[in-house]
Amino acid sequence: MLVSYLKIKNWRNFLLIDIPLRQRQFVVGPNAAGKSNLLDVFRFLRDIAKSEGGGLQKAIKNRGGLSKLRCLAARRDLEIIIEINLSEAPDEEPVWRYAIGIKQETRGYRQPVLSFEKVWHNKKQLIDRPNEDDKNDPERLKQTFLEQVNTNADFREIARYLESISYIHLVPQLLRYAEVIQGGLIEDDPFGQGFLVKIAKSTPNIRKIRLAKIEEALKIAVPQFQQLRFERDKDTGQPHLAALYAHWRPKAGWQREDQFSDGTLRLIGLLWALLDSDSLLLLEEPELSLSNEIVSQMSPLIYRMQRLRKRQVFISTHSESLLRDKGIDGREIILLTPSSEGITADIAANVADIRPLLDAGLSVGEVVLPRNRPKNIKQLGLFE
């Protein structure tokens, strides 16, 4: 199952987005256009749906409150709306539809409350809030039915789907120096500080299979790389990755993750994430720290791995190399464009002056990325 449609209103940079989605979706736009904010819609829904430590109020609080979520371009209509369709494949009729509206109490503590919550299965509506119980007890509107196991039994498939969404933007320094930093992990560890612990918690058989596949990829991508293994420190029991590189003394060629390059660590994290589950995966600029040659093969790599696992992947990127693959369909590109009224989001294949260029055989990287270039960017080189 995948998210086949997204509608958001008054969310962060966006006054309105109303777009169909594919199994592989690239999010492209200039700096500060809202690529991370768009991916955060799905993380927000995941945080609401969590069976432990989740819920609407916590999801909003973790993001700084409703005022930080509401689009600054919104004027009189301040309601935030999020709606998704879940289908078995793109372009198919939805199996599930879920929609919520969020507003602020007009009096009292001015807390966030639901203006509505709706659920459909196929074409039958299962939930339509506020209901009579909500009207008699408005406090109920501070929680979604999605987050409550005693009320989501009829649509728990949605909750489980959203709760399984994963996000990765691995920061090599956090992984490399996790023992030195010894700080608390951010919930869900999006930046990879606990990545080695996650590997350690996998079953030995799964860990062996995945690391063997990653090892084969690293042999192709990393010069002189020969072997990858999981190990624990003899004294502390801390988990580690060790890699063997070609060296005239075999034992001297072993290195632990604190000696790996940033690119090697990010590539390992990316490959593990792609192998980890069948849930929706959100990748934030996976091209960082990697050579253009590796990045140019990333799109077909993601395509093959997701097709095998029938997994939906969202990728935010600035990379022409990543978008060079002629196999990328214009429908797979969400193009973000700044305007005086927030950020607009369009499917590249539907933009009139883009579609003919794609039909002529140009790659999306050649056609779409030049539109992200600031008009006066050459003046930056003259800055003193």
C-alpha cells in the first residue's frame, strides 16, 4: 500500500497542495522552499499515530506549537488540513482515505483542537467528527481517533501504516562519535546517532544477510574496500562496524566506523534503510558526501530495490546527478516554487513548459533544476 494522493492546506510554507503521488517521488526546489517541511507532513501523521508516546498534542508540541505549523501567508482562514489516500498502486482508487483539520481553541487555553476528522474505507465513510459525543464533551477534540486503540479498531490499518513510516538523514559525525557525545537520542533517531544500536538489535540472520548485500555494494562504490562485518567491543560490548581495505598487511587494513569516510557512512545508512522494511521511506538529500558517479546510480538503485519490496520512497534533492536518469518520469517530480503567497507545488509533468522538454528526451535534472537557480546567483561570487 502507498500514499497515492496528498492534500495539505496552511501547512508551514504551503497555502495549498493538492497532488497525486507515485511509488517513487522526488521533491525538488531551491533552498528554503520547504522540501523538509513537505516530508514532515508524513512524519507528523506518523507521530500522531504512534501507539506509544504519540498523539496530536505531542506531535504539535514537538514542532513548536500550532503557530509554527500554520502557513504565514494564511490570513483569515487559519485551519490546517491534511488529507491522504492509501491505495494498492498509483492511479488506483483509494482503499483508505484519512483527513484531519486542526485549529486553535477560540477561548480558554487556546490549545490545538480538531475541526474535523474523517475516515473512509473504499467509498464508505466510517468516521465523521465532530460527532454528538464530541459536541457534548469538546475536550475529546484534543485527540484524534487515529491515536486511540479503543477507537481506531475499524481503521487500524491506517494507524499501523503511518506508524511504520521511516525517515533518514544520517549525520556521519553523530554516528562516528556517538560514544563520545553520549547525549540523549532524538526520538526515532532520524540523524543516525543510534544507527549501530539499530543494527545490533536486528536478528543475527537478518543482520548477516543485509550486511552481505551492503558489502557487495561497497566493493563497487568504495576503492580498495574488501569486507564489512559487525562486531562488539570486548570490554564495553558496544556495537561497531568494521571494514577491511586492501593493505600489504591484512590485519592493518581493518578500520572501525570512526575511521570511515562521511560518504561511506551515509551510503551504508542509505542501503540499510532501503533494506530495512516495506514502509514508506523518507530520504533527505541522500546525495550528500557522495561522489557524482555514485549519486548518478542512486535513482536506478532505489527503483530496483523499491520494486522488489513494493516500497514507496520520497527523496528530497538538489542533485542533477541524481535526477540524470532518463528512467525518471515527470510525474515522479514535485517541483516547489516560491511565491509571495507561500510555496506552490506542481507535478513536473503537468507544467506546460516542462512537459515538451521531457517528451523530447531531456532528463528531469536538465529541465527542472535550472528553474531552482536564484536569479542573481552570480552576484554571490562578487560578494566582499
